[in-house]
Amino acid sequence: MKQWVCCMGLCLLALGGWGQGRRTTVTLEEAIRLAQERSLDAMVARNTLRSAYWQYRNFRAELLPNVSLEGTLPSFDRSMSSYLKEDGTYTFVSSNSVGGSLSVAVTQNIPWTGGSVSLQSQLERIDQLDGERRMDYMSVPFAVSLTQPLVAVNRLKWARKIEPKRYRQARQQFAVDMEEVTIRAVGYYFEVLLAEVNVEIDRQNLENATKLLEIAERKREMGIVSENDLLQLKLNKLNASSSLIQSEQACEQQMFALRNYLGFAGDVELAVVVPEACPEVEVTYGRVLEMASRNNPFRYEVVCSLLEAERQVKEAKAGRGFRADVRASVGFTGSDRTLRNTYRDLRERESVSLGISIPIFDWGKGRGDVEIARSQERVARMRVEQDKLDFEQSVLTAVRQFQEQTRLNEIARLADTISQQRYKTAYETFVLGQISVLDLNAAQTERDDAKRSTISQLYASWRNYYSLRKLTLYDFVEEKNIVYEEF
């Protein structure tokens, strides 16, 4: 195997370039590393995780005290407004004043009840510009306010159930996305390898077709080769020339795709090297399923989707019937013409309110919202069950493909060796005039297909290996979970 790999690598490195740029040798490991650092897919994965991280940070911030400062500095008012007099009649009065206010509040959400408590301090000043010019202050040095829904869905309670799991899902999904980047990099890499093998095959075929045509022309002069075989050889040479041009164009396209994915400049030509065989590890369906069930983000996706469906049902039920909330505030307040005296002789300040909402007749809208939510919950549960079956089937398929790939690689190597020997024998026999051109063409086709199959099966083995890693987020060689640097 190692001899075959070395020979193939030397053949690929010996290919002449059709670009004029710099030539850089890239191994499969380097291609994977560069793809994870530079590719657009990797950048999208990092920014998706970053977005999930800040969403989780926002949720955590809702559980912490929030300090806010609000003010109006200044507020000018020069207007006319209606005024209700003691005798029940209205009159218009003018206002010409400059005011200002400043307040500080510390608010803490209560995750267990869904309410909030706030500690406030406020200062307000008004300067009268007409009539008796005066300046007044009003202060609220201390006030505590409570807002508590009595019949409502506790949003923070559900957020505490869902958001941590959603963030864990995002972190594991990032690892899955990076493994997907690896698989795509492996695909681009082997597409270039296969394209270069096709170029090498077509060049060799053109060289052989040219030699055979020269030999046939000499034999035709001696009457040994028929006119039909000579024409067939001429056609073979033309077809080989055309195939070489097409394979070189295809190789340029595949090289561009790989170069673009790895983030290289346009003047860089990459020289890829045939990698060693994929690591051979012992895997079983039970072990892989256990790893996938523990590490794959699918587990958190299932939990979050069910919790979301359950929350929607609770919200629909709460929104259908009686709703009430309590607002209460206690503290002290004072007013005076001087700022110092404003904080003296404080008076108590209390307020309590109970708000209710009772739907009398909504034409069945509330019931409809509940039934819709219940139907969506049932759909979510059925979809989860189907997704579980699909997930287990994908694990089984991946395990079988990986287990059978070793045998396929061995078959491809044996077929390549035999087809090379058969073509060599057919070539020598044709030169001796003992077989026809059709037999030689058949041997050449089988040789070319076997050489391509060897690369294709090597690619399949690496793809299947990284597909297992993607499903399980487990490194079977190092025997540890796969964890990527998050940002």
C-alpha cells in the first residue's frame, strides 16, 4: 500500500502545470486545517455560534439586576391647556415653564413567579417663567415597586428550561458544522486528485495511442495491419487528444474550487498529495449509537422542540381565560422650593392596583388558539419520533458503510494491479499482431477505470470516517470527544 501511495504521489507531483502562478504543496491534513480556518462555511459556523452565545448571554442578563438612568434635561413648555374649575366649568390656562427630571431604577426579574421588583429614586424640578416666578422641587428618595402577573405564563420559567439546552445544542452544532467543513474539504481535495489522475491517464493514453499508430503505420506498409485497425488507431489518438484537453479543463475547475475553499489567492497553484489510507478503527452500531446519542446536538434539538410546543400550549390556555396582575409601590416623597428641604418632612407614598381581564365572548378564538397549539404539539411529538428513527437509521448506514469500506479498498487495489498487468500484456500482444484494437481498447478502459476507482474508494473511506465523527462528535483514533475552539 505504501509503495502504491508513494508512486501515485510522485506521478501527481510530476504533472506539468498549466498555470503561471506559485505552486504550493498541500496535504489532506493541511487542507482540512485551512478549511476550518479560512472557508466561508467555517466563518458562518463561528458567527452562528457567536449569535447563539449572545442570545444565551441576553437570557442570563434577564436574571440579573438591571440598572437604568433616565432623565429629561431640560423640558420647556409654553402652551395653553384646559382646566376644570371648582364650579364644574372649564377654562384655559397658559403654561410657561422649564423643567427637568432624573431617576435611577434598579429592576430585578423574579424567575420563580414571573414578576419584577424595582428600587427607584427620582428628582424633579420646575421653573415657572410667568406670573410668580418660582422654582419647585419634588423628590422620591426611595420607592419599591412590585409587578406580579397572577394568571399568566411565566416566561422566565420556560426560558430557564429552554435557553441553556438551546445553547448546548448550538455548541455541539458548531462541532458538527466544523466536521461538515472537514468533509467538504476532503471532497474538494479528492476531486482535484481524481482530476489530476484523469489528466495523467489521458496523457498516458495519448502517448500510447501515438506509439501504437506509428507501429501500425509501419506494419500497414508491410500489409500486416488491416486498414480498419489503422483507422481505429487514428481515431483512438484523436479521442485521446480530445479527452486530454477536457480533463485538463476539468482539473483547472476543480483546482479553482479547492483553492477558493481554502482561501488561497488566484495566482497560487496547489499540488495535492495522495494521502495515506484512512485510519482503521473498530466500530459497532451499539457503540456509535451510544456516542451519537450523547454528543450529537440532535438530543437537545428534540428536547427544545418538545418544550417549545408545550410552552405554546400553556400560553394559549393562559391567554384564553381570566387574567390578572398586581402592581404595588411603597416609598417616600417630598417637595419644596429648595433642593435641601425637598428631602425633609417626607411623606409616605403608597399605591396598589389590581388589573383584570375577563373575555366574555370571543367567537371561539381562545379555544381555537388552544386547539391549534395542541395540534402543533402533537405534530412536534410525531415529528420527533420520526426524527429519532431517521437518526438511528443514519447511524446504522454510516457504520455499515465504514465497516464495508476496508474490503472495497482492498478490491480496488487488487483490481488496479490486475488491470495494469492485463493492459501491459494486451499492449505487447497487440504489437505482436495477435489481438485486435478492440481488445486493446477494452484492456485500456478497464485499466483506467481501476485507477480511478482506487482514488474514489480512498476518498469514500475518508468521507465515511469523517461522517462517523460528525455523527458522534467522537475521535475514534484519540478516543476522546471532539471539542473545537468556540470563537
